[in-house]
Amino acid sequence: MTEKQYDALVKELSPRSPVGKDCIWAFCVGGAICVLGQVLINWYASLGLQKQDASGAASMTIVAAAALLTGLGIFDDIAKRAGAGTLVPITGFANAIAAPAVEFQTEGMVLGVGGKMFQIAGPVILYGVTASVVYGFIYWIWTMM
């Protein structure tokens, strides 16, 4: 069987993906997460926090909730249905950190949880911090001129 024949066979036997339905679900779930974030910001602001502090508290709450739902195995069920709607907002970051920790907990706290926790998100954190330092240095040099 040639590669072209194999590709044709795979296309023929693969189930069709309901792209439109998947996009609508992702939009609705992602939007609901964002609405929840705004509700939390407003609630924290009503408790007396400044807008910036309320935004930070809301982000921490959503990350903690997503990590908890990942640990309980609920987040994966939601993500199967919602797709990118759960992965694009900040909840995707929390899931990327918590999922490997949960998966490898049987290997122990150091080599399992500690070693695998940043396996997916580690490069993002590394390059994000490095880029911010480089950009900050360039900005500092630029303002000195």
C-alpha cells in the first residue's frame, strides 16, 4: 500500500468532525469562563479590592478552580466536550501544570510530581520570563537614551 492509498483509506474511514458545532461549544464555554472571570472581578471589587487587585484575585481563583477540577478528573470531561474553549483561557494553563502532576504522582513526590509538573508548561514559562527580561532590558536602555 502506498502512502497516498493509506491517506485515502484513513480519510475514508475517519469519522467526520463537526467543526461548526465544536467551534460553537468552544466559543460558549470559553465565553462562560470569561464571564465567570468578570463576575469574580466585580465580586472582589465589591469587597473593597482595587480593580488591579480584584483582577489578580479573580485570575488566581480561576487557576485554583481549574487545577482542582483537573485533580478531581472533572476538567478533562469538560475539555472533551468544549475543546479549545477550556484550553485558550487561563484555565488551560492551570490544566497544563496540574495534569502531569496528577498523572505521574505514582512515581513519587520528587521524580513524579516535581519532575513532571512543568513538563508541558515549563518551556512556556521559561521563554516567557526570558522574553520579558530581554524586553525589559531593551526598554531600560531605550529610556536611558
